[in-house]
Amino acid sequence: MRVATSTIIGIRSFAAAAMVFRELQRGGQGLSGPRAWLVDLDGTLYHATPVKLAMALELLVGGLRVAPLLRRFRAEHERLRPGGGGAGDDPYARQLGSAALALGVESATLHGVVEEWMIERPGKWLRLARRRGLLAELARFRAAGGKTALVSDYPARRKLAALGAAALFDAVVAAGEPGGPRALKPSPEGYLAAATLLGVAPAECLVIGDREDADGEAARRGGMAFRRVSGL
């Protein structure tokens, strides 16, 4: 008996669609490789150098008075990082408090400066500097049934919105936001919390970040694989 070619193609298409549907129902258990990608934000989802240059020009034109405050705030982050920044509360709040104390200013004053110059103003540059290849990879991974989370030592949701990438993540674990980690990288706390939220074992997670000493070390301590992104 002869079977029409169109019928055969239709049967094959239906079978392929059924396989994809079953894979999505399993939550990506059939993926080759990690079931979840846990991704850093700053310097990972976007090219940091052009954003830093743009913001340096903005500071030069209209922000010289706040430059010392921002330098101290960033320095405090690196000072707190080796030990994870302590434990017990929000590391972003600790960073603000200790930097404000060293500068002799109110914590609320420093917080306003940081919000404006490190979160709000850079937003217009982030989308222009985004790593389009990595964002496309994330979209394909999720389409295949993979799970994704964003893990950051700084508030992240407004930057994700500026990047146009919020829909690429199933969960966000960010310092300075509800549910954020209580310790900075290289503590694995943020990545482990993200894995728990996704319902994926650490051994089945891949951490993607731009810093070997922060993201890479956190991944190793958490029993996860690590992939470093680089280039500007």
C-alpha cells in the first residue's frame, strides 16, 4: 500500500513535536549537560568596558563631586569580598553602611548616589553593550527545557529590565533585593540558593560569570561547573 509523502511528513512532524513536549514536561532532564544555568550580571550579560567609559564621561561632565563616594563604595565591596562580606544580613546594606561610615556621610545619602550612578544612569548604556550571543544562548537553552537564574552581588532587576533580559530568567537572587544572598561571592550561597529555587541539584548546574576569583570560586565551593566569559 502506498502512503502519501505528505502523510509521512505529517507523522514525523507530529512525533518530533511530541518528543519536544515530553522533554519540556520533564523540565529539561534529557538535556545533554547541565540542567540549569546560573548567570552573573555585571560584566557577564553586557560588555563592561564601554559602559564604564560612558559612565566615566558622565562623571567627568556632571558628577565629579560624587566620584569619591563611588570609589569608596566599590573599594568597600572588594574589601568585604574575600570573606564573603560576613553573614547574617544583606551584604549590600553592610557595604553601604561601612562605606558611609568611612566617608563620614549618612548611609541614606550614599545610597541615593549609588542608586543614581550605578543603577539608574547606566541603564541607557546596558542595552547597547549587551552580549547578544550569550543572551541568544540563554533563550535557546530555555526553549530546550533548561532552567535559568540570575545571581548578583548588587540589585539586579532594574538592570535586567534595562537589558531587556528579564524574561530569560526563572529566578533572581540578588543582594539588596528580597531573597538575596547573605554573603558575597566567592561564597556559594547565592548560587546554591538559586539552584534550590530552580529545584536542580548543584552538580547539575553551570555557573556563567566573568570573574574567576568570584564566580569561578563560588562555583567550585558549591560543587558546580563554571564557564567564564571574557572580552571587554
